[in-house]
Amino acid sequence: MAKVPAILGVYLLDHALGTIRAGTLTRDADGGVAFVVAESYLRHAKRPILSLGWHDPNDDERTRDRLASRADKIGLHGTLPPWFSGLLPEGALRELVLTEMGPGDHDEFDVLTRLGADLPGAVLVVPETGVPPSAGPLTLQNVQGFKAALPEGTIKFSLAGVQLKFSANPEGERLTVPGRGDTGRCIIKVGSDRFPGLPEAEYAAMQLAGMIGVRTANCRLVPREAIEGVPAELLAHGKNVLVVDRFDRTEDGRGRIHIEDAGQILGAIGDRKYTLATTETVINMVRRFSSDHRDDIMEAVRRVVADVLLGNGDNHLKNWSFFFPRPNEIRLSPAYDIVPTIFYMPADTMALRFVKTQNFENVNLRRFERVASFLRLDPKWITREVTTVVKRALELWPSAVPELLGEERAKQIIDRLDTLKLVGEVRG
């Protein structure tokens, strides 16, 4: 079916440099989509980073060549180029967006047109031609001086991932879906009939990870009655929701901080977030791009240990992100989406291969030594941190887990530690 040709402007709302045009997304009548980087962005003396996948930290000429290349900036049949596709929701949230768009032949370009005013990070996408009918019912509003889409319905934002979630703002003791033209400062993750107690499980895992040194996003459990603006039927599964503070928004909600996940950097779309790379690839990206790579490598190591100890089998490429909190600063973002998936899938494995294994039980100190050798780092530096993290868990978790998870699930976590080679080695 022929598409309505349309053009979207792509901007970076850089909190230090102001609004910068990054380029143009164009859809033709055949559904082909192309991103062309703006010449002014290419030649900007202090160009903020749009994607680390197009950035060479040691050679700006190579960065410009990557930005100008068309090879990874094209989509067919209404699909977006991979980096932009990675901005969109998946799973239940995508289905809810499509439902609110109404009947029609909707594609990813339409979804981005609809949600472009409130995307992850500091990207703003606005229509620069007439809005195609396939983008669903919406009006235009003023955002940062641009006319941007305001969709009718509940979902006026995009958050990557498959879990049903909403953007919200705290209003005293309550949380409300952002009003007209606003962006949310936190994320609400609701319960699921398929995975009972998911908000409580994720909250507990985030707290337990924090106890052993992982830098986690701030989060808390909130009674579902405190939520306004979300349809009651979507809050029906469970008594609580998980509220996670957004680290890509400033505390006052007026500014945006750019982020991108490892899936976007590598162009991993859909299930390729599990298969396109390994944990070593991600840690090597940290070494290559982080402006404090030693600190962030140790943080990455702690997260791998936490995944093994907690049985988190869903730490795929889109759950590793970089953020850009200040000019010339690139850091591994706070950790998020830490869930003991073994509660729901007892035989679950690691989302990404780690030194040729995905079985939690097979991870040992030797595998961390091999990662250190791959990164040309002192293996003792890495294994010393791994040992410290495991010892913290063995000391702190037995008393903390029952209060967080209840006796039954606490027993699962604590008893499971005895099955792990890594724990056995540290215990000696």
C-alpha cells in the first residue's frame, strides 16, 4: 500500500548548547525511510553526540564520515533506520500505541511521528510537512519552540522495552501522567498477570544490587491507588507499581539528558538485542567510549556479578545504556530493569553470552580473568572486585532478602547461591 510522503526534523535538545538540528528523516511513497545528517551538525565545532555508533573518540574526520554515510541510515517498507527504531516501544506498550492510533496501515515512521515530542534521551522529532493520517488522531503543540505532535489518548511518549510502562510526574503523594506539552520525570511500571509480583521482584533486585555496589536508578514501590491518568484496567494486576526516576530528565523536568542503549549503538533491532553481541562486547564499548573507563568497567563487572547472583536473565543490549550528563562526559548510565527472571523461568540463562557461556552456574573467576585479558587490564584488578562483590552479597543478603521478597522467594535466592561456581570459589 502506498504511503503518504512526509518529512520529520530531528533535533538534539542539548542542555549546554541549546537546540541543535541533527538531520532529517524522510519517508517516500514506497515506504522507504532515510536519515540525512544536517550539514550544520556535521560542521558544528562542539557537536554533541547523537550516537556513539557514529562517533570515533579519537578522530573527528572519521566521525564525520560515519555521520555522512547512508549505509546504516535507511529503512524499508516504513521501518525506521535501526538507531531510530531503537527509540520506539515494543511489546505491550507498542500494541497500546497502535490501538490508540486506530484502524489503518501504521508503520514505524507513523509511530515516531506520533511520539516524537517525548522520546528517550534528548532527541526531539517534529513534523516538517503535513502529518500523515496514518499517524492517528493528534494535534500539534508547542515544544521547545517547535510544533510537535500531541497524540489523543493515554500514550504521548515513547519508552523502549516490552514491559507495559508509563511516563509520569510526582504531584505530592501522587503520580500523574504528564499534561499537555510536558515530559515525565519518572517511569511507572505496572503489574502483570503473566508475571505475578513483578514490580516487587524488580524493586527487590534493584535494592539488592545497590547493596553490593551497583549504581542503580532511584526507584520505589507505590500503591496503585496513587496513580492518576492511567486506565484502571491497566493497573489491575497487583497492589503496587514500580516508580523509577528517569536519569534522562533533569530534576525540575525542564531539561533532557541524552542517552542511548547498546542496542542502538550496534543497530540491534528486535530479538537481535540478545544475539548481536556478547557481554564482553558491551564492556569493551565501556572501555572505548567512557570518559572514566576504569570506573565504568568496574561498574559493568559488578552488574554482571549481580545478574549471576540474582538470576537476571534479561540483561540484553537495550538494558545497557550510556548517558551524557555534562559536555564531553560519556558514562555508563545507572542500572535499570534488574529482575530475578529465575522466579518466572527457573531454567533461565544469561541474556548475553559471557566468555562462551550463558549458564549462570558456569560463570567463575577464570571467565572474568579472560575478560580482563581481552581488555588488556590486570586480571587481579577485576577478580578482586568480583570477590568483594560476592562477599558483600553473602554478608548482607540473607538478612535483607526476606523483608524485600518474603520467605518463599528469599529462600529461592539464598539457596540458589550454593549452586553457583562463582560463590563456591569465593567461599574457598
